[in-house]
Amino acid sequence: MILETITYTLLIFITAVSPIPGLPFVILNYEQNPALIAGISTITGGLLAGFIHYKFANLIYTKFVRKNFPKIYIKTKKYTPLIKRMSFLELFLLILSSVIPTSLIAFAAGSCKIPYKKYFTCSFLSFIPSQFLYIFAANKSKNIQEKFIGIGFNKYEALIASVSVGCIIVFAILFLIRIIRNNLYKNSKKIKNNFFI
């Protein structure tokens, strides 16, 4: 179990720093490990990837961009204080909202010199709610896997099909949340505009 947990942590980390989607590994992790261990493994893999993105951006921005692209450095330098002044709550809500991918936020935080402790804490806290979604998807995926085996799929085929369905469940829920959030935002703007007319 320890080796399996370390393997999933590394797989989640590797996929989080690469363009390969990591969600299938997250769902498999939750299917095959107890929820607490899978949660720790998933959060650890994500935080390690965030650390690499943050430090890489910090290094690239300060060394490479300043030296090789001074015009770009000067243009982006004026926005650095604005981003750096983000409050803890603003950064937390930005990461939690998933409007901007977490990896891009890590790059921005590193290049703008947001204190790592602040970035790390916001990332950690924003990972916690998503774990409930992963637990739900893994549970449904496990039920679907049993149904696929019942209709004649072998164990491997059923696993691939059920993890795929688990990923679709996560994407569908996140898509619905985004639609609801956008509608609430539009309605609040309408109410605000009507209020001032």
C-alpha cells in the first residue's frame, strides 16, 4: 500500500507538471486507496507540481527573461506589484475558482515574487474542496466498473471504461458549476445595473 501510494503521488506530480492529464490517476488513486491516504497523495502530488512551477517561473523570470527579453521584462515588471499585492483571500479565491489553471497561477506567483508561504497555503486550502468531488467520482466509477464486469467486460477493460466515466463525471460537475457561477455573475450585474438606473 505504501509503494502504491508513492507511485500515485509521483504519477500525479509528473502529470501535473506535464501536458498529460492527471485526472485518471487521481480517480484511480481514490478507487484503490482509502480516502484519507488518496487525499494526502493527491494533494502532495499537486503541491509538489505547484512548487516546481513556482520555482521554475521565479528562476526563468529573474534570470532568462530579464537578460534575453528586456522589453518584455519592463512591460511585465509594472504589473508585478499589482499581482504581488493580492490579498490572501483574493489569491485563494482565484485558485479555487479554476478560472485560470493552477499551473499558470503558480507561474505568475513565482514570476511576481508572491511569497511562497502565501502561495503554498492558498494552494493547499483550495485543493481540499476538490477532493470531495474526486471521492464522489471514484465511488461512481467503482460502481460503474462492477456493472461493466457484469455485462462481460474483462477487469482491465472495465477499469479503463469506469475511470473514463469518472473523468466525465468530474468534468460535467465542474462545467455545471462554471455555468451556475457565470449565470449568478450575470444576474448580479443585471441587478446592480437596474439598481442604479
